[in-house]
Amino acid sequence: MVRVKRGAVAKYRRKKILKMNKGFGSSSRSLFRIANQKYVKTKISSYRDRKKCKRLFRNLWIQRVNSALRLYGLSFSQFIYLCRKSKIQLNRKIISQLVIYDPDSFFYELKSYLI
């Protein structure tokens, strides 16, 4: 049986992982076994938290619009229904920015649809 010599390949693989962990603290950047565990964990966390970030921002936009709409006796779901009925195709982020940066025009348009 021929033995496999993989010293160079293993070295390159380890160097690649250690290079990825450049900004980490203590042994997480210098010892391969710990560095590899941290690397895998960060990749899992970054994937999961990208999804979580999108979810949290969507919740934030809905809360902002909802709190502004409560002044006019509307809920967010009623507002979205009115938007769909009148063929307004703005997403929640843009509606939220309208409420924050240009509330006068937003509420002017809102009154026209409520009448």
C-alpha cells in the first residue's frame, strides 16, 4: 500500500484558515484546531444573522408605519389593503422612509385615499 504524503496540501489548507482568522483574539487566530472551530462558527453565524437582519428591519419598518398610521385611526394591515386596492406598489422600506423624512406628503396622500 502506498502512503499519501500531503504535507504541502495540509499546510496550505491550514494557512488559508489562519489567514481568514486574522482579526480574531488570542488562540483563535494562531492555533489551527481552535481557529478552524471559530471559522466554521462564524460562517454559520454570518449566514444565519443575514437572514435575521432582514427580518428585524422589516419588523422595524412595519412598526414605524403602524405607529404613524395610528394617529389617523388606521392599522398597518388596513393601510396595506388600501394600498393594494389603489394599486400603490411601494415596499415597506420606502413607506417607512416617507413617514420619517417627508411626513407631510405621506399624510396628504393618505387623507386623499381615506376620503
